[in-house]
Amino acid sequence: MTAPLQPKRGATLLNDPVLNKGTAFSAAERDAFGLRGLLPPRVMTQEEQLDRILPGVRARPTPIDQYAYLVALHDRNVTLFYRLVMDNLEEFLPVLYTPTVGQACEEFGRIFRRSRGLYVTSEDRGRVRDVLANWPHDDVRMIVVTDGERILGLGDLGANGMGIPIGKLTLYTACAGVSPHQCLPITIDVGTDNTALRESAAYMGVRDPRLRGEAYDELLDEFVEAVKERFPLACLQFEDFGNHNAFTLLEKWRDRTCTFNDDIQGTASVTLGGLLSAAKLTGIPLREMRLMFLGAGEAGIGIGDLVVQEMMAEGLTELEARQRCWFMDSRGLVVDSRTDLQDHKRRFAHEHAPVASLQQAVEQLKPHALIGVSGQPSTFTPGVLAAMAANHPRPIIMALSNPTSKAECTAREAYVATDGRAVFASGSPFAPVTHKERTHVPGQGNNAYIFPGVGLGVIISESTRVTDEMFAIAARTLANLVSPEDLAMGRIYPSLTRIREVSRAIAIEVAKIAFDRGLARATRPDDLAAAVSAAMYEPVYQSLI
């Protein structure tokens, strides 16, 4: 058997994280590629490497230290990194993404060691295509891009927001098997209005106030067009943009290229999946639920829009469905008499007297579900939670804001205030809670249940668009995979240990839609399920000879 073309040898090969196997290079490979003497003499299997490394990760004293350790592993051995993460996903997903990724973004300058992805700056206007041309891989299929303005619930972190695209794409690979070589994280660095960050010695981004207005719009237009030209089969995911830009970009490009916004559509899908699952515990179908949202930004409105579509699928008119969704923002209940409403809120502005406080709104409107997407911690007070419990036997409480420090309430607070009757889910993970001798296992409404599978389905089909129908089917698929055992524990999402199963199932359904609706550029395989399974990346070492 002849060796494939392999231009890298010696230390150059060891410094390539994609090809490097470390001590797992065989004796023959060490001879063939000039590695003899550059490695300890013992040849180790991947399993032996994991046995050596895993205790070191677990020994790190804090999640952010574990994060830095894992990033360092990725920087030297991509295959081993993904093997470790996939084999221990429930343990390390909270380290690599929410809630730890928020702290990683805040400390990005301190923990930065090796650049990953691309940075496009305001100075690159007119030459964005040249910047994208510098990326060494041509077959990019999934791009996550942020401008760093609204990182989780932490606000404007500028170029430090690169931790979010990196983290999201890690989950595409770990949760759905999208090849890491097909993933590209990008930050649009247009400055930051975070003065403290701009003045920090550790900050590595553009030290100017944030670019806005026509110049910003022109840069983003140039960027999207350059992506379409450089990576024609790529899906472009917008992430953690400010509300105005998030809605504007999605509306502008959703029917013109393969794109979606995870904060709007992914959050909507995972929340809808949780509500469909919760209906099995409450006995109240979605079409009969009344929902109260705390927060009327991109996440809340995105959830509302998708819920309306699903209620219409269950038989309601659009008006009837919208009237079942109520919103609270920083100025009170969203009602039609208000003159300060942004456009995206107006479609959910109903006829009602103004209400200033959340507790009053809950007492008056008696929602079956309370959904927190405000980024404001401790806003689901004991009084609010008690009012929810007074209205319904099994109130649905979804405290979805990330990271943990921004959650509207904790799992314990929800269970205690409702005497253990709450159907609870959160954005960041919470430990099981024992109340009155019963243990409740809270579900985590993590977008990782949705976007990796949607992305994989889009990649398999080479879809030209990502549609709301795809997110609706993803939500239904997720809800259908919640087991009776999950529900018995009070959990409305599957165990994270099953997330690759979930992603595979979602990918199959999303690809079906792409093929059935004429959106696919790929040829439809005879066995779609087998094609999805075959496409899922497995982090095992390949022989180089």
C-alpha cells in the first residue's frame, strides 16, 4: 500500500493539530515522516492517551481552567480532543459552552494561545474577499459569525466574542459529527462600546467605538456576498448580534442565501420542543396554552413566532395563536396602547390595560408557561412563582437566560416556590433538586439539541435555505425523543448523553424537507438515514501510510 501525498514531516507534522497524533504515531509512521527521536519511544493507543489525559482535565480546579486545558489539547491534537469530548459529552459540554464559555469570552485575552478562525474588521471594507481567501480550507460547510455585541447575557465583548463561534462549532462536531475541517468561526470586529474592554491591556480587538449605521450595513453586505462566493455550499449562522442587527440581517438574507440566526430560530426551536414535551406532563396541548415571556428581544420574539406557527398547525388561526403569547419588556406588558414599541414587538401587542410588574401580569393573565429570556437574574421571584403555582397544577417555568448568573431563577427556587409542582427547564444546567423526599431532574433547554442537527441536515442536502419549517420539525423530533423515564423525573429534554442520536434524527428530518421542497443541491440518496450516519465524523486516528 502506497503512502498518500504527505508534505509535512518532523516537527512541522507534530505542530499540525489536524494531523498530529502525538504518541500514537506508529513505529512505521515515525520512520516514514522523520519523527524518530522527536517523541517518547512508547507507541500509545488513542484509548491509552485518553486514560493519561482525562485525569489531568478533571484535576483542574475550576471550569475555566478545564476550558483552557481542553482548548490547549485542541490546539495540538484535534482528533484526540474530539474523542475525549464525545466520550464525555455530558461532563464537558457545560465547560466548552454554556455556562463556562461566557467567562471564557470575558477572559479571552488572558487564555488566548493560538488563533482559530478569521477576523474581519471595519478596516477590511472593500477587501473582505481577500480576507476570506486566506482561509486554507475550501470545503467549508458551516460558518458561525458574531460581531460580539450581545454575548449571552454579558453584553458587548467586541472581539472577545470569538469564543462563541469557536464554541458553537465545537458542538457541531461533537454533537452532530460535522467534520471540524468544514467548520469556520468568524468574528466581525467593528469595535466595541465597552470602554473598560477597549482600555484593557489584554484586549486584542479594534480599540474604537462600535461601527454603526450605513458603514456597518455595507460591511455586512460585503461579508455575506464574499461568503457566498468563497464558500458556495456553506451555511452561515449569525450569533449574538444586537437585537436590531439580528432581526435586520435575518430578514434581509434568509430568502437569499443559506443562513439562520440561532438566537432567534434555534432558541425558538428548543423552547418549542420543551413546551411540546411539557404538554405530556401538564395534559394541556400547546394550542390551549397561554404563554408569558419575560424579555421581548430576539430570543423571545423568535420563540413567539415559531410557537404561533405550531399553534396554527394545531388548528388555531394566526390571530388566535398570537393572542396566546404575551410579552413583558423592561417597560412592562407589551400592549397595543404603547407608543414606544419596536417593530418586532408590535405583532405581539394586545389590547389590555398597562401592567408594570411581572407578578401582576401573571396574576391577571394566568399563563400556563412562564418563559424567561431577559438576561435579568432573579426576576422570577418567589411571588411570581407562587402566582404561577396558584393558577395551574403544573406550571411550566423556563428560565432560559445564560450564563447561570443571568438565570431568572434557579431550579431549587422554582421547585420550592411551587411545592414541587413546577415543570422546570433552564438555559444553563442545574443539579437535581430533592424537595419533600422527591428528586426532580431539571431539563436544560440547550440550543445544542437543535442547531447541530439542523446544520448537519443542511450539509447533507446542500440546501440553499434554512427555513422555519426545519426548526419546527426539529422541535417535534426533539420532543418525540423525550422518554417516559425522562418525564417521570420531570425532565422535558433527553439526556445529553443521547445528543448525537437527537442530532442524527433531526438531520434526517431537515434533509427530507430540503429534498421535498426543492431546496437541495445534492442528489437524494436512496437511504437518507444511512447517508446521514455515514457522514457523521468519528474522531479516530487514520494511518498516514
